Amino acid sequence: MSRDKTLAEARRVLGICNACGYCNGFCDLFEAAKHRPRLADADLAHLANLCHACRNCLYACQYAPPHPFGVNVPRGLARMRQQSYVDGAWPRPLAALLEHSLLAALLVGLGAVGLLVGLVLMSVPAEVLFARQTGAGAFYRILPWSGMLAIGVVPLAWSGLAIGIGLRRAWRATRTAAAPVTLRALGMAVRDVLLLRNLSGGGPGCNDLDERLSHKRRWLHQTMVLGLLSSFAATVVATYYDHILGWEAPYPLLSVPVVLGTLGGLGMSLGIAGLLWLKWRGDRDPTAPEARHADYALLVLLLSVALTGLALLAWRDTAAMGLLLTVHLGGVLAFFLLLPYSKLVHAGYRFIALLIEAMERNERRDG
Amino acid sequence: MNHAPHRLSPPNPSATEPEVLVIGGGTAALCAAISARRAGASVCLLEQAPKGLRGGNTRHSRNLRFMHPGTTPLASGPYPVAEFRADLDRATGGTMDSTLTPLLIQHSADVPDWLEDAGVRFQPTASGVLPASRKTAFLLGGGKSMLNALYATAEGIGVEIQYAAEVRDLMIREGRLEQVLVAQGEQVRAWRPRAAIACCGGAQANRDWLRAQWGEAAAGFINRGTPFAEGQVLGSMLRQGAQPVGDPHSAYLVAVDARSPADDGGIVTRVRCMPAGIVVDRNGRRSHDEGGDTASTRYAVWGQRLAGYPGQIGYLILDARGMREAPPSLYPPISADGITTLAAALAIDPVALRTTIARYNAAVRPADQADDPAGWHTLGLDPPKSRQALPLTEPPFAAYPMRPGITFTYHGVRVDAQTRVRLGDGLAVENLFAAGMIMAPNIIGRGYVSGLAMTIGIVFGRLAGEEAARRVQG
């Protein structure tokens, strides 16, 4: 769908919502739209990122297909959201990765794994790579610490820069009212993120799968996020052990990095498996193919990182460790590289939307 | 809609027939089906619409009126019996049925609890984003969310639901409903339920019926609600001697955008900002005080007025200042840089429109307090604009074309205290019940108060379901 058509459809649909307003108990979107009645391009980007794609408003809509108005807010805003990620991509040509998310995940994933496996095969003698390695420094006999650091830091720095530029653009474009950033607004936005308040349908839950309401997606998403954060924390602690305390990996099963990493891997796997199941089984009417593909791409990439991490833990004392470590780190590398060009950017865009909403709400209340 | 016995297939073996047949798929039908099923009867519900458009005009509704002597999270203050009664008295001119009205008011009190028990969710006033309402409770997500919950509940307890099932005719003999003629696709067959509950509303979507009541003017009406309210069942009952109630020549009309679809435009087609401008007919002339009604009742006042306009069309004329005040609308107004070009776009005589606006502007007098737009008024203009009469001088100019939008009709069947359909001789059909808009004129034969149709559907739907179940089991 062309950019113009995507914007026009989002504008048309939200224009009808602004004249109706029946759904304003589900989430913040509908009141927010009412306060931006012009529905300019920046308004649409803001509103699309405020939408958590919960689907309730489609099931509740008196104008949903087969009504001739054909109102489908979740789908229109999913497209609009995807468009806003593309618009914010830096550098511009890499926006193609967002537009072809499944292919991008496949190519970058295989490429990164292939690259690392190739490098390891070339640089590590087979009798080391395919032998059982145990004890302090076992991992570094496969990949030196400097190599691991490079896999982490270089792509992360690049991705941080690219995401930062995109978010800065979004912040400048969508912060249209004069409301100030306050600690209170930040607190409200953080709370909205932690509780996924806009994914609770005003209390009873959302149409995750079909007409029935549930809180499944909310719980699964947060389980996955906790898993991801826990895994990241494991890496940070391990780096601290290794670099500051001089304790070389691998660490014992009951050490902080291994416990955090295991819980993280399990949380991610569980959350992602559930989210994939919802996506697979759920009604597709409220979604758009491009958004669905982006979801699948990120979920599958993350799941493969989590599963290879768990496999590495399970078989680290065997001869398979060398290749498992390489494949796992290849997945991590692909994930880091794709950060700015994947669905993961939604975290930043949504936080900005929630923060702006909190700022404007406070301003209206106080001002 | 004629009797045509030769077209009937033989009645089905009674094994597949439900004890209670519910005709319709909106609020009243669902409440009737659920309560009859809960009382132990086997129940089948026939909805004329396909699944995607199920639910009659409940799909377009949002709130319901309920009596509550104390405070509740669902409304901004108490609404005692006497006040409910007084509101109905005022709206209907005291024409309400003296048996059914107390039932309605009493039973309205536990409507929210009953619905919540059936899976329906309300939006509390604490959400902070609702229109202020002391007398009505708002459904979270509106009427369609309620329908989804009630359909799920009905199916869960074993009510059989059939979509695209159109009841064409009933056969009533000697005070008993004998059979019901049902069309499903190509197939037409006679059902012989032990009891039936008619919950299928009025005839406002039926153009022939509208023409019969309103003559040529009917062509200028827009039906705001479901296209399935064609009145077959209402017509069938009346032809067979059911006692009519209400007035077939009147309807609840609301001013809607003339560009709206012929059916089903719902809430978003309303035109709301008459006090911000002036209203002219197709000849460019004013005929009513646009500042006279500023409460929400103005929608219906203008609907009635438009029905009397030539061609059933009127134009709300605004200038740039008025447009800034206008709430969001389904269609953008027709706008132009000047009055002459606007008149051309509306096919109104430009001289007439210019003259009307010039006279109006010349008659405008400021408010006593300069910062009070409501105090602006006209002097020496007939008809006057008594409030908010700001001059129309700031280009660009804009117009909303408007037509009467029919919401429901005031024509139904009389029912007794058990919701049984009454015949002309005063007796009731022993196994035919009615609930919802098809019998609402027993209570509301004219006028309206918001959220009442839903309450009538729920209260009398429940009652009819219980009575029908009692009947088939007794």
C-alpha cells in the first residue's frame, strides 16, 4: 500500500471515530484523536503509535465491515505505524529492511551466523572447536573475548545511533502541543509501559484471539520483555565478572549470570511461543500483512537467540559447545544489527507516544 | 406478506423445533432468549441480518436509562422512581401505559447487574471521558460490544442462533399462534413453536411502508439504523387483529447529513451545530429560530422540521467562525469563498441566499456582555434567532446539507402485563409475546428520552422470555 493511501485511510477512519467516540473507554487513542481533530500527518503518526493493536475497537465497531463505511481501526493504524517506522529509518535506504521484514530477518540471520561460523572454522583448529572444552576460559578458546566484545559493541553502537536519529525525528514531529516534559509525565508513561494499560481494554481485557476478552497478550508480552531484560542483565553481569573481577566464563549453574540467562531464555521462549500462537490462531481481520510479517520476523529471530542460548547452556560441557556458542552469538549479532530496522523500534515510538499523551493530559488537567 | 399456504413446505418434525422461538436479534431478542433458556425452555433465535450486521439498532446505541435511588459508579448521581416517571410523563405527554410503565421503571434498576452477569461491561463515569449522565449507564465499547457478549452468553447456554433467517409471516388463529413462516436462503418453511416472542422492531427501513405513512416526503428520509427493520412481523400481527398502539404517521426523526447512506449511518451522521449558523431551505429561506434549542433535544426538533421542508432538505450555513465551533463530522462541509459560490454549489438561488444572509446580518445585535456569544440575538427578524446570533461574515462559508433521519417509528402492538400480544377484542394471543421496539409505543407513543429503547428491550425481553418459558412448561 502506498504511503498516501495509508495516511488517507488512517485519516478517514479516525475521522469517523471522532464523530462517534463509542470506543473511548478501551484505551487512550480515541480521546487523543479528539484532541487532534485536524488529523495531520504527524497526528496520525502519533495516534498510530499510541494504538497498542488490541483489536477491541474493531469488534465493538458499528461501522466495521460488512458495513459500507468499512471501519477497521486496528488495521488502518497497523499500516500507519509500520509507515512511521519506515519514515523514521536511518539511513533511508535501509528502510527496505523494514518493508521486507521476513526476508531481512532470514538474510541477516543466516548471514550473521554464516559469517561467525566461517570465521571460527577458519581461525579455530578443528581439534579445539569440536572437542569438549571445560573450565575457565572455555568459551574464549572458540571466540576470543575481544571478538565477543566487537559482536556486542559495534552493532549496538550503530543501532543505538540509528534508533536515536529515528526517535528524535518522531519526537520532533509528533510533539505538537506546548506541554512540557515533567517527571510526573515520565512516571505516567513508564507506568503505562509496565502495566500495558492500553492493552487492557479499559479493564476486562482484549480480543486477543476472537470475540472473547483476555489478558493473554499483555502477560505474554511482559514475560518476553522480562526474559529479554534478564538475558541482557546476565550479559552485563558476566562482562563485569570477566573484565573487572577477572573471573572467566563459563560460570557455575548457580551463578548470577547463568541463573539470569536461564530465566531470561525461558521467559523469552515462553512469551514468544505464546505470542506466536496468538498470532497464528488469532483473527487476521484486525491486522495488516506487513505488520504481521514484522512481528513474525522479530519473534522468530528472538526465539532462535533464546533457544540457542538455552541449548548452549544444556550442552556446554560437550563437544557441541563450540558450534552452539558460535551459532548463538551469530543470532545475537543479527538481532543487534536489525534492531533499528525491525519491529523492535516500536518500543521507542510507543514510549514517545505515551509520554506525549501523558504530557498533554497533565497540561489539560492543570492548565 | 400475504398468506400463501400453497407455498409452505410441510411443517418440520417437532423434534427439531424449539419450544420458544425468538424473532429478532437485537437487545430484546437476546434478553428474551437468554431468560427463556435459563428458565429451562429450548430456544431458537432467528436473526434476519447476516452475522456481521446482527443486532438491529442496538448496534448503534450506547447507553441505557436505569432507575437508581442511590449513587452508582455507572452514573453521576441518583435517579429515583418519581423522577424517571416524571421524565416519561413529560416526554410522552402522559400517554404511557399505566401497567407497563411501573414495571419498566422498577425492573430497570437491576438491568446493569443482570447484564454484567451476562458478560456485558459498562464504562464507569470515573473513566472521565463520558458525556455527563446521571440517568443513563454507558456500555463499554457501545451497543455492539453488548451484543457480542449477549450472543456469546446465549450460545454458551444452548440457545440456537440462526442468521439470515427472515420471518415473513405469522399465522394466528382463535387467539393462538399456529405457525411462523421462515425464509432462509431459497427455502421457506413453516415452524410451529409452542411460543414465540416477536422482538423485531418497527418498519422504518421499509420504503413502501414509509411512503404509505408520509407520501412523497418519504423519499427524502434517511434511515439511520438497520436496513432489516422492514416490519413484516409487525404488519402480519396487525393484519390479523393485533391491537395497534402509537401513531403510524409519526416517527422519531433527527437531522442528519443529506449525504449519508440510505440506511445504517448511525450516530455519526447527525448534524449538531445549528446554533452556530442559520438553516435555510432549498429556496434559500429561513423558517425557524436556530438559537431556540441548544440542548441535545435540538437534534430531534430539527429532524421534525426538516420533514416539513420542501424536498425534505435544509442547509446549515456557517461562516469560518461557525466552522471552528463545529464538532467533527462524518463528511466535511461544502465550502466556498463567497455566498454566491456557496449557493451555486448547493443549487440554491444565489440572490435568495445572499438576501437571507444580508437580512440576518443586519438584524444581529450584540450581547449585553461582549464576551458572551450566547447572548447575541436578532432584532426585527422573522423568524428570530434568539441566541448565539453571531454575524455570518467571515469567509470561507460552508454548508451542511441535512435531511430527516428516521430513528424509530411510534407504531407497535399493544401487549398485556405478561407482554402477550393483545387482540382488538381485548384478549391476548396466549403464546405470542412481544418485546422491544415493536411494543415500545405502549410506553413511548411520542417523544423520547435517551437510553430508553435499550431499557425497554432489556426489561420486557427478560419478562417475555420468562413468561414464554412458563407458558411452554406449564
